[in-house]
Amino acid sequence: MRHFTVHHDGVTIPVTRGGRGRPLVLCPGLCSTRADLHELIELLRRDHEVVTFDLRGHGLASAADRYSFDAFRGDLAAVLADPGRLGLSAAPVLVGYSLGADLVVHHASEHPDAVAGVVLVDGANPVPEPFITEADLPEFRAMWEEQVARQQEAELHEGGKGAAHRVLLGAQDILDLNLELDVIRTEHTLARYEKIHCPVSMIMSTSMAGSDGEERTARYNQLWRSGIERLVRARPETATTWLDADHRLPFTHAPEIARVIRDFRSAGNWGAGPRS
């Protein structure tokens, strides 16, 4: 296991590298950290040399004065900027969860020759219309305020021991990022896929917003499926796997996700790479 840090844009990004096999870079999502994804990371290390990191304001990364999509994109780019330092033996497979999937798609579209394959876990979905409407704003704001308050209270009780899981963003930061993602996904993401030439595998949740039977929840879940249908129409070669889960699927279905990635590799989609 190797640990090092990347410094850029006034922030410090902690990076971990371990395992053997085809290089794979795992990008966490909004409000998730390397520590949160530990089960999936350990499973992936059986077949891959896994590089993973914390985005700014997450886990052991430092806080920042801005948390925009482009700022997070810069974090991923900074980690991948020096392949020699990473010690990668071949072009990596990029795996992203939620916001991390969107970051991966944008990076791969700008560096198509430096990426062997892309695996997107419940993110980078070119939905046909925004998730958050004007009427939804109060509910989403309250939801994020409650989540941030719970996280802060847990950190106080743990006396700083939970730093690897912490999120330093405020509720407004998180809401603003979700609103920004809505625009990106509805207006720009589909065009990004046109610039990606490597194999793409989507691992998506059937009940992204949950399964409480509410009309609004059903709308979100249908919108999520419609986005993938839109992508597959534009890019029929896209591999798609639906898991019976909500948006927390990396935490509840890590073995299934690892198996999909292993099977996708076994099918020769990005070459054999170094053997484990």
C-alpha cells in the first residue's frame, strides 16, 4: 500500500494506491470518501491496482474556498496529471460513483487516449429534465441541513476519530452542487459521451430515490431510468447493469458492483492488462 498527497489549487488531496492488476482509478462522489467505499475498494484490489483519493472537503482532504463542479474536476485531473508518480503500468480504467461518475465522464472526454475504460456507478446520467424543481428546493435544502447537522454531531461525539468519513461542505454547498449537476446532466453530459472512445459500463440503481411509494419518488426513479434510455439510444454499445438498490448501492451492493467490473474486464473490453 502506498500513500501520498497531491497539492493543487490551494488544497491537499490524499491518495492511496494498492493491489495488483490492471490500473483502476476510483473517484468517490459527493458526500462520500475513500473510507466510506472501503469494501468496494478492497474487492477491486483483488483484480486491479487501485488508486483512490478524497475530493476536496471530504475525508482527509483539506477544506477549500470553492466546491464547484469544475473545482472537483480539477481534483481528479490533478491526481491523474502525473502518471509516472502514480506508477501506473498502463492506461487506467476510471470508475466513478455519483458525482465521481460525472467527473470521470468529463475527464475521459477530454483525455480519450489516456483512459482504457469507464465504469459509472449511479451517476453521469443524461436525464432529460432537471431533478430539482423550484417546488422541490425547500425539501432538498432541509434534507441537506439535517444530514450536515447529523454528520457534525457524530464527529463531535467521536472526538475527531471519524475524520476519514467527514464532509466539510455546508448544506448550501451541497444544494448548489446538485443544482449545478442538474444543468450539466440535462444539457451537456450526452455530448460528452460522444467524445469517449473507450468501453463504457453503467451500473445503475433501480430505485435511485428510494421505494417509499410517494409520487415524487416514483418521478425521480423514472427520470433516472429515462436518462439511461436516452444514453443507450445515442450510444447503443454502452453496457448497462441495473441493481435492485437505491443510490447507496456502493455501500449495500459492493460485491455485485465488483463482479460486474470483473465480468466486463473478462469480456476483453479493456484488454487483459497485467495479471493479478
